[in-house]
Amino acid sequence: MHYIEHLSRDKKLKKLVESGQSYQLQKRKNICTYLCASIMSQQLSTKVADVIYDRFLALYGGKEPTPQQIAGTAFETLRGIGLSNAKVGYVKNVAQFEIEYGMDHKKLQKMENEEVIVYLTQIKGVGRWTVEMLLMFALGREDIFAIDDLGIQNAMIKLYKLDREDKRKFREDMLRISEKWSPYRTYACKHLWNWKDNAPVTAAKKK
């Protein structure tokens, strides 16, 4: 793969890159549904998240719904598939944002990474981490570093012998190390997740 030689310049990361599988990034067209699925899966195991997402699709005949369909679905109906009150509200916020402002992949592809983050975190319930996952797994951006992801933090602590006691220094160390991986930081994250076997539950894993 095109990124392997570059990431292998980092001697510690080289072992992971050369011994692990290689990755290709996927692009998805239905960003609204992806974002809704990401919200549903937060703080859940992959298994539970898959069950809830299947129930969600079943509400719409097994197909990905339009933003209008999501917005028109009764609050109680979405609660009934296993979502909390907060998550139902956030899912509806995403659908309404799509209807009012738009978030189709063509629109987002024209934006820089940070622009996408600023644009989508306007939605209540959508944080930076969620948009970073979207950039990686739905928009196929190659240079995203998910500094707040616990799996990435734990992997870097072990691989680079970092200490998280001093939070500010810890973040600075992570950023300093990750700068060497640019412009392929997404792939580095994927190798770190795979190494520790703790990839985040994201809509990328769903049907």
C-alpha cells in the first residue's frame, strides 16, 4: 500500500505496519444515516450497536431512510428500538440539519478536514470525535488523527512509553509523534486500533 513506506520511517510503528494487514479507506454516500448510526453506537458494544441499527433499518423496510423519514418518525418509535431520550434527540437533530443545511458527500468533499468538523459539530449531540470517525470511515480522508480516542491513547502509551499523568504534556507528545505520520495519520490510527484490538464501534462496521 502507498502509505506503508512513509509510516515505516517511524521505527516503532514500522513493526505494526509491516506485520499487520494493509488498509483501504471507504467512501460512503449517505452521510446522514452514517452519522445517525454513529450516534446510536456510542458507548455500546459492537454486538448491541448492530442489533439497534438493524431495528432502526427495520422501521424503514430494511433500507437506509431519508432525512425526511427520520425527522417524521415518532420520538416513541425511536425510543422503542433501544435508544435513550438523548440519542433520539441527537438523531433527529442530524436529520433536521441535513434537511435545512445539507451534508451530502459532495458538499463535504469540498471542505477541508477542519471545516467539516466545525460544520458538523454545530449539531447538538455531534462531537469532534464523531466527526473524525466520519472523516476516516465515510469520507475516506487519509490524514486524520483521533487524539481523544481512548484506543489510540492506550496504544500509544504502550508503544511509545508515554505517561498520561500530565494531560497537557501527554497530548503534546501524541501530537508530536503523529506529525511524523502525516499525511497518512488515518492509516496509523487503523494500525494502532488493530494492534490493541480495540477499534471504535462505528457505522463503518455495520451493513
